[in-house]
Amino acid sequence: MSGPPAQTEPPSRPSEIGTAIGEQEPEGFQHRSTRPSAQPSESSTTRPSEKLNSSAVHRLDSGIEQHIGGKAGIDQRAIKSESLSSRKITNKSMLNKKHTKISPNKERAVAYARVSSKRQAEEGVSLDAQVERLIAYADFRGLDLDPDDIFIEEGVSAATHLWSRPQGREMRKIIYQERVGHLLTLKMDRLFRDVQDCLSSVDELAGIGVDIHILDQNGGTLDTSNAMGRFFLTNIASLAELESGQISERTKFAMKHLKDNAKVFTGPVFGWDRDGGDLIPNWLEQDKIDYMRHRHYVQGWSGNRIAKHLNELGIKGKIGGSWTSSMILRTCRYTFHENRRMFKQPKWWGKEPYHDSVSFT
């Protein structure tokens, strides 16, 4: 692999890009990162009532009793509507109480659908297919599945515990508060990817009389209403965890191969330019990287101080924007920059005292 043509102009010397290496500047600046939080927002999850027919949700009529043949009869639709509206009241004490009685409303069901990527969530193709299958199965089995009881998780990984996901928590509240008897999902990996998560959740639901139905399990349907179903469920969960681990191992191996050969493996990287499918050093940016590393490791400058210094000099990141302490430290510690040794250095490289002053290993 050959390197890029050497830049004709050497980088600015330390006197031009900032204070000389031997000089020290007063700290006097505490920079805070402004990167957005990685916590999912409430808007990342939607209730199916936003996509499905809102008329499916019955509303409480002004008169609950209706007269039939001179006798008062109870409006069953009004009772169901009152149950649905009761969700607005959170009864936390019910979540802490161990229920051991079988649900009296055994035919009531909830359903769970999930997509792991934001792109799938935005396109909605996978979600629509899951919801359609869930409704069809409930109708075939004679289960009472209201559209508002289909909980849709968007852009959340199965590695997160089921009850720790936003819609998973909401579904658990409904199961406990309204004594649901069935939980439907299309595939095992929509609910679980971890054996411990699967076993603990299945045991908890079995303790309150809730059966789990997996609609698409190698062409058949699996439920935990009998011992054989529970046996196969635990074994399938083990296989799902094994598959997840193997996918992770293959991904790590592929990424390492790309990095070791300076191939494109991610988005823009400060210090590197794309050349088709290859990454080649941007020596002017590599010069700035060595400057940061020398200031940090040799002279003991903090990430905040280096970020303030570069921002004052007008030095931008790979895609623009100001430097932060976390960006500085991440750049200094990124061992991928050592791959620049695979390429021919420009003639001016090594003339500055900070060039290669700190080893990457």
C-alpha cells in the first residue's frame, strides 16, 4: 500500500499554531462537553394507537347503564373503556406485590413488537409486518388483543433487559394492573437475547398466570402454557444468546481486519482521508495529533486546556466544530493512528519536536 503524495507545504511551526512547546500557559478554563445524551427520549417510542385505527379504543359513554326490556343492563363496552382509561393512573404498589393467583381474565392478551435500528423504526416495514401477524394470531386463537395493547419498541437492542426498555416497562404495568393472561410476540429475539433475562421474565410471568406465545418459531408456534413449551423456550433462548455472541465476535474480527489494513470501517476520522475503500493519512492533521499528544503526555496538559488552546487557534475537527476535552483525549488515545507508519512520510515530517515524541503503544 502506497501512501499519499507528500504535502508541499509543511505545517505551521509551534510559534505559529500556538504557544511554543517549552512555554506553559495558565489554566483558567474549564470546558464542558456539549455532546447530547445517549439516553433514549420518550419520542423514540410510540404507542400503536398512533398508527392503528383509533376507533378500536372504546370510549366511556355518558350513561353507563342502558335499559333493555325495562331492566337495567350493563354496557360492556363502557366497562372495557374504563379499564383502558385506568392506565393513566400508575399503581406502583401492584408492581411490588407478588401475585400467585391465576388471572381471571385468561383470554386477555398483550403483544410486543420491536426493531433494533432507527432506520427500521423510521421505515416501519418490519413493525407493520409484526403487528399484522400479531393481530391475525390473536384473532385465530380467540384472544382479546386491543390495538392499544400492542407495545412497539423502536430502536432498542434486545441486549437491554425486557423490563428496562421503555415500552417493556409500560407493558409490565398493564400486565400487573389489568391481569392479562397472554403475551404475544413474533420471534424470540424480539423479547430476549439473554438466557438469564429470558428465564427470570418467564418465571415471573408464569407466577401470575401469564403465558408467552412465540408465533414464528421455525414455522410453528411455541407457548409456555405447558411444560414442553417452557422446556423448548429455555433452550431456544440459549441458542439466541449463542447467536448474539457469535455475531459480536464476527463483527469484532471484521473490524480488526479493516483497521489493521487501513480500510474504511467507520465515518470520518480526524487524521485520515478516504481514498475509495482505503484510508490514507492526512499528514497535516497527523501533525496536530502529535501536537496534542505531546502537550498531554509530555507536558501534562489537561484535555480542557488543549481544547481551549486549539479553539483559540481556530483549528477545527474533521467535520468542523469546536474541540472538547473528551474529543482531545479520545484522539490522543486512538491507537489506530499508529497505522500511519505503513505509509511514506512527507519530507518535512520530523522537523518539529513533537513529531513521534510519544509512542502509541
